[in-house]
Amino acid sequence: MNKLVRHALCLLCLWSLLAATAVQAQSRYDYDIPLPAFDKDPHELLYRGETLHSFLINPYTGALYESRPDTLSTLFHDQVKAESRSIVMAYLGNLRSPWIDMDYFNRLRPQHRFLFDQTLSGFVWDESRRLFYRTKTPFSKLFYQRNGDAQRREEQFDGTIAFNLGKRLAMGADFNYTYSPGYYIGNRTKSCDYRLFAALTLDRYEAYLSGGGNFARITENGGIMEDGYVNDPKRGNSGRRNLESHEIPVRQAEQVWNGIDDAHFFLSHRYNFGSSRPRSASDTLTIFGERRTDADTTRFVPIASVGHILSFKQGVHQYVNRNQATWEQYPNHYAYMHKGPSGALDSLYVLPEDSTRRWQLDNSFILSLREGFRSWVKFGLEAYVRLENKYYYTPDSLYRERPGHSTMDVVVGGRIARTSGHLLNFDAQLESTLLGENIGSILAQGGIATSFRLWGFPVGLRAWGNFENRRPDYFIRHFHGTFHRWDVDFGYERRLAFGGRLTLDKLGTSLSVETATLQNQLYWTSQGIVQQCADPIQILSARLLHDYKWGWLAWRLQALYQLSTRQEVMPLPTLSLYGSLYTDFFYARVLRIMLGVDCRWHTRYYAPYYEPAVMQFVNQTKTKYGNFPHLNAFVSFQLKRARFFVEYYNLGDLFISPSQRFSAAHYPINPPVIRLGISLDLNK
């Protein structure tokens, strides 16, 4: 045992030396770690059983959470389109385009990401939401969808492969390629994401490794020239005829684009201290469903562990505008040293080519006391220290007009969690920055979950809360571009939030209420600059979900009510609705068929405008958008492990006038089109 301890300590020292010689980078935060409890769908268990398990990793401590793999067939068509990410959102209309969630409490907390990755949330790498797999037989999931004709066809291919080399070593890869020419002029998006991952789970040593990259290129058009081309086509086109979507004039034509090129490397490993103990008669399963045989008379019980997490991220953003006719839309032009054709440094602002970069390297060291190593140990304890190295490059620092900016923060924290209780589970965490540029930053978050029976009905209760006091990101305080530039030392943002959820599984119903108080909230103005609101802002949200099946008829309903006391700072639609009504039955006992319609709707509000020059959604107070039912008709099939669908997208646009099919200010969604998709879930 002493020899193994020495090896573990040597390994930790080796990683520390590597960290000291690597480049510096921006800090990582993730404020929305889910509670470990989750409900398994019976249809997924029907086809998977105990052959496939997937899990997430807590990026702070390396703790594991079992999660659900993507093998569900119910409403499959709605899981893979752009609008599936939220009940209400603002985006540019096509696949993999920048977007923002207008369901406030559903937003992914952006503090740990590169500023220009925030509008691509869910596409770029996030270690807290990437799955690792453990499978008894090789698992491959392939997905392809398309819509439109050859000139405007949107296509997406997504694949995951995972396999085990014995019981202890698992490996796999993820890949996604999306190409969308867009239904409007200059609205093209293209992206490619990839990841390789591996997991080694020995009794005394565990390691989880992941590495990959994200590439995206978004051609910008600034939205359509006038909303009337969609709302009132005859008036918008001088009464001549209705324009096709690709004929509608836009604010910025070709030769304007934003690009993202990210890379990441993540390693979480730990050494477990413990002992082998006799196996009891009830000890039939270990974590993630690995079954034991009668010959296995002992099992290893971890008591404590020492762990290390190494996280490296690189982010590169580039904004290029070679359409000189659009420059007059911006009142300010800022010069910076730019390398001209001759290779010399010339002061050229007439060719906007803003490149912003950041590197990030975090080292975390964790000590853990494991839950359940004795019957009376009902929870686990973890303590950690994290060294955050950050390096930022603005366009002028890239061309040596000014140096880059580097910082190092020391963060300490702790966590207490109970994840295996039958009646009560909880998870609480507290961390603070003690040294560095962001000294005084605090994060406190926690949740509790319980279940019981009331008059024979199973009832679930959850409650959660968090408090954060954080310094705004460097690129928010120092934004340097051709058309926008400022250096402002904004005050620390504060957020206090609480929420709770009541779940009635037998009725397929849940009700949740959340509230938040914001102070020193940052927001983007219509001019594309950041301002800070010193006054407190209250956010209130109530959500009702109902998902039920009665015979061959099924429905899924969701209602969201939101209240913001400062709509000019935090614009939110007051009421958002989603509904799906469909038949769900089997043909010849093997082919599952779901045929129906779904609809999204929200009240009118000042939807944000997407500003290409800063790659952010900015507030506007000129025009309200909403009160348009986004209606779709679909038929979805499942044949064993194959899923496929046909959908008539935006069906309501054919007979609802005026259309008003806008998602963001001046950005309409795609016109009516047929979508096709297929997913193959291979188990061999």
C-alpha cells in the first residue's frame, strides 16, 4: 500500500510540474451542477437494460453522476431541431447559429466560458455536460438530418462510439458536422466538433480523460432590412409579389463572418484508499450495473481518496468584415496595429479583422472522504484547492501594440453530498477566491431531494439555491474591436437564487417555482456596448409540465410564467407555452408510430437583437415580437433501435397572416420546409 501511495504522490507532482510550464488561461466556472438523482425512462430500459451506462463528472471534485444516454424515441423529432433547446429562445433561424435562452433559469451559467462561446452554448466543450460511457458490448449511435433543396439544404451528422476493453477500460469518440447554407442571404453556418475520451476504473485508481476541439464559422447578415418583408410581404415589396426568403434584402450581405476555433484537454484522476471486505448476500451490483458472480466473495470499499484535475482550454475568435458598405452602420472606428500585405505593422482599421484569444489552465487538488464506507457514514466530504491560470489576447496585443494580460487565482472550496439515500439526498458546495485578480469571488450552491407517498401517490420534492459574487470576465471589462472599444472596471456581480419543484410521477406532472435577485447586473445595450445596472433586479419564474399517455393518445404540455422588474435590462416574455398532441401506438407489435402536431408560443416582448460585430445578443426597445404560434406536424417511427422522422416545419406560416415568424429582432425563423432525420443505435 505504501508503494502505491508513493506512486500516486509522484504522479501528482508530475502533473504539477507540467502545469507550471504550460501557458496561462482564463478561469473556469460552472454554477449549475445537477443533483445526482434522475428518473430512468422505461422505454430506454426496455431496450438497454444493464448493457449501457453513462455518467457525468463534477468539474470541481471529479465526483461521478450517473446520467441518461441519448437513446429515447418519444418525440424524437423535437429533440434534434434548433428549438428543442428551450421553450422560448432567440436565434438566427438555422442550425448551429448563435442563440440565447429566454427562459432565464434554464440558461447555462456563462462565467466559465470564453465570451464569444456564450452564444454557442451547448455546442462548445463543457466538461460538466459531456458523457463518459461504460458498456458491455460496443455502442454506436449515428444520427443524420436534413431539410431543404440542394441550394439551401441544412445537413447535420452526429456520431458517438463507445466500447470497453475488458471490465476496467472504456474508450470512445464523439463527432458532429453541421452545414447550413441558410434560407436568407448571408446566413450560412458551418461547424465541426470532435472529442476522444477514455475511462480507467481500477479499485484503487480511476482516471477519466477527454480531448478535442470545436470549430464554427458563421456568415453574418445582420438580420433582414425590414420586418415588413415577412409580416406584410406585399407592402414590404411595393405590392409586386411575395419574395422568397433568399430574395429578402438583409442589413449586411456577404463577406462578414465570425469564427470560433477552440481546443480542450481534460483529465480527472484519483487514488482510492480502502480495503477488501467480504461480500454480503445483497451485494449483487457495483456502480453502473456491473454484475458480480458467485465466485466474487470480496469487494473493495474505498474510504478516502486523493485526486487531481487538469483542465486546459484554448479559445480563438475572429470577426472579419470585408463589406465596406456596412461600415457606416457603426458610428465609431478604432484603429489598432494591423499587419499589412508587406508584413509591416501598419495602423489599419479600414479592414476589420478582430482576433481575440484566450488560454486557460486549471489544476485542482482534491481530498475526499467517501460516502457509505460504513453503514453509519451517510454522506461524503470533499475539500479542494484550484489554481487558475489565465491569459488573454485582444487584437492590439496580438500585434504587439500592447502586451497580453495574464492572471493567476487561488480558489479553495468544499463539498458535502449524500447521493445514495433512499429517502433524502443532498449536495452542497462552497468556494472562494483567496488570491489573485478575482479575489473575493464567492460561490455557494446546494440542493436537496426527497420522495414519499401521499395517499398512495409517489411524490418528489426538490429544493435548491445558490449565491455568487463574481468579478466580470476580462473581455467584458476590456473589449477591443474595430467598431467597439472600452476599458471599464465593472463592479462585482451578485446573484441570489432559490427554487423548488414538486413532482407527481404517476400523473406525469411537475410544478416548479424559482426566484432570483440580481445586483450590478451587466447587459448589452442596443449600441453593442456593456453597461451595469446598480439597482436590484427581481426575477420570478413558475413552470408547469404535464406529460401523459392515455391509451394510444399522448400529450406533452409546458407553461412558463416569468416576471422581470427591469425589462430594459433583462427582457423576458411573460408567458411561454409548448404543447404536443400525438398518437403513440405499435404497428404489427414491432414498429412504434407517433403522429401528431406541436406548437410553441409566447407573449410579445422586446426580443434581443444579434449584433455581429460583438457576436452577442443586445437589448432593443423599438419593436416587440411574439404572439405567433410556431406550428409543426410530424410523424416519428421507432423500429427496434432505429429512429426516424418526417416533419413539416413551420406549418402555421402557410395559413397564419401576418406571419411574424421572428425569433430575434429582425431575424425570422426558416419558412415552411420538410425535415427528415434518422438515428441508428447500434449495440454490436
